Amino acid sequence: MVALWIASGDKRTPIAARALALLVAGYALSPIDLIPDFIPVLGLLDDVILLPLGIWLVLRMIPPALMAEFRVQAEQVKVRPRVLAGAALVIVVWLAVLSWIAASLWRAD
């Protein structure tokens, strides 16, 4: 995962791969899934299928030689990166969605 994080920030990585990597990371960090987790079996199925599929697609889109370089860089990283800006973005987006829902419900009364 650290290698993909490095790849998403490198200018040599194809733009489509960078965009998909950000989308997969956003989905992984998002508290809301396509299928809610409280639904037995199906709730966890989207995480088990969509996240690995997204990671696999990103890996396929990055040239092998470049990915090998990113893996070497990832091995050299002693501290795992924390992307606070990404977490803050997810929180802001969900607060905006909740605010919109609350405003819509307020008007409905």
C-alpha cells in the first residue's frame, strides 16, 4: 500500500492510475460503503471485492519497472505515511452531505 501511495504522488505515474488510486483510497477511508456493513455477508462483500479489485487495476496501469522502483522506495520508508489531508477531505465531504440532507429535511417540514 505504501508503494501505491508513493506512485500516486509521482509525476511519472499515468494520470488514470493516479486518479484511480485516489478513488480507491477515498473509498477505503470513507465511512459509507455501497452496501452498508450491517447487512450480513453482503455488507462486507463490497470491501472484500472492490478494494482488492481497485488495487489490482491500479497496479496493472503502472508500468512494471516503475512499480518496482516504488516498491524499493516503500521498503526504505521507516515511518508509514499519514495522510491527514485525505482524512480531513473525507470528513468535510461527509459533513457537507449531512448538512445538505439536514437542510432538505428542514425544508420538507
